[in-house]
Amino acid sequence: MSKDTHLEEVRSFYDSHPISLPQILEKLDRDGVDLRTLTEDTLQAYDQDHYSGVAANDALAELADLAESDHVLDICCGLGGPARYIARHYGCRVTGVDLTGSRIEGAAELTRMTGQADRVTFLCADAMSMPLPDDGFDVAISQEAFCHIPDKDKLLQETARLMKPGGRLAFTDIVGTDAISDATRQRLERELALAGLCTIPEYCQRLERAGFAVQKAIDLGETWREILIERLAMYRSLKDQTVERFGQAHFDNWDSAYAFFVDQYRTGDLSGVRLLATRL
Ligand SMILES: C[S@@+](CC[C@H](N)C(=O)[O-])C[C@H]1O[C@@H](n2cnc3c(N)ncnc32)[C@H](O)[C@@H]1O
């Protein structure tokens, strides 16, 4: 698949994802939240599109030793949940970048609603080519998103370019293991837009080639196995909303693709990693 076709597949995947701005607003409304006085403290239960909710943000913040003075780049920021959380709880300025226009529009709208637009800003761009100046960020983070980016070398070189020397890159991601077959890779790419999955040792080598020193690489496979079973149940609980928004066939395709993905954590074909690397 060409790079442009893949990026289109990613956009279309996230344009029809069960978690979206309309879905969040509907759920807040159903839960009786007054949207005129929405705060990040309330919104954080609805807007995190990664595993382990805000605890995962704290784990990255701790790993990166976040300080109030840090300017943080959230690469593949989605609807901006982690960016708003870090601004609110660690006092940082955060810039979020995401490829999908509807994600960035949602992120900006939710940030306006929580009154954080002075600390948290967003940019719609491909993470392999971000229109931002060199050496601007103290910290870069990302969660469960680099797995969509086919050219990890380009992504990591671009990330290094944007970070100050000594800056900390802390991220979590879906990784393959030595057991993963080509057929599984192809199905994950076709159905979930996952591309260029690498193993943990390959990630470390690529980071070093891109100008980082790897400080820590924590295997999350076992932890995620249980979490992903719950996540599949969560997506199933959104069935009525997903069918109403995108149709029964879309829900059925999603459900089968996600169940296959979750099963790869049982078979050991997939794992997860939390990584800290410093920019040399
Ligand atoms: C699972 S979501 C994670 C969102 C966010 N990090 C969070 O934790 O809430 C993955 C995000 O990666 C974005 N993405 C995928 N490929 C990208 C690329 N090449 N450049 C920028 N963003 C990308 C998608 O649009 C999507 O919003």
C-alpha cells in the first residue's frame, strides 16, 4: 500500500471510530453533565483513547519527570485527552499533533469547552512531517498511535528534530513479537490500519539510529492482555451508538477486527511497550 493510501485509511478509520466528539458529548449529556461548566476533571473519564485512562498519563509523566516549565509535544494526540490532562495536572504547555481532521476539530472544541485553549493547542499534520521549528520541545509523548505509522525511522527522526537536546521522549505503543506472522500483520493493517509494527529490540535500535539514548523499555504485554479484554467489552457497550452512527455492518466489521486484535495478546503475537528515550 502506498504511503498516501495508508494515511487515507488511518483518517477514515478514525473518522468512523466508536469514540468521537459527538459520542463524548452525547454521553456527557446522558450522564447529566452541564456542558456550560465542563472541566477537565469531569471530561477525563470520557476522552482518553488509550489503555489505562489517566493512570497511563501519570505513568508517562513520571517516566519523563515532567516539570511545569516543560513544553510538551503530544504526537498523535487524538481528541486531546492526555494533552488537557497534562496541562491541568502538571501545569505544562502542550501542543498536540494529529493526522485526522475530525480528531483535531474535536480536540480544539473540547479544549475550548474546558477553558484550556491558552495552554493547549493543536495542529493537524502527519507525524512523519510536522510543520514545527527545530529544538522546540522539552518533552514528547505519545500513546498507542505510532503503531499506525509505517515509517518509524522517519517518525523518530522528525521527533528528534523537534526536541531540545536532552529532551525526553516517553511513549507507549503496540508492538509485534518474534511470533507474529505476515498473515496477522496484513490482517491488522487491513482492518485496524496498523502498519510497520516492530518488536521492542527493533524499537530501541531505531530510536538510537534517530539520535536518542534509550533509558527504559518496559514490556506491557501481560498488563494489556487483561485491559484489552475489558476494552473489547467497552466497545461492545457502545454498540447501539455505533450502529446508529455508522450502521450494523460497520459495527460487525469493527467487532470482528477488534476481537482478532485482542486475541493476539492471548497468543503472544502482540505486546506493548512503555519507553523512555532521551534526545542526544
Ligand atoms: C489510539 S488514538 C490515540 C489518541 C491519543 N494519543 C489518546 O491517547 O487519547 C491514535 C491517533 O493516532 C493518530 N494518527 C495515526 N497516524 C498518524 C500520523 N501519521 N500522524 C499523526 N497522527 C496519526 C490518529 O488520527 C489517532 O487520533
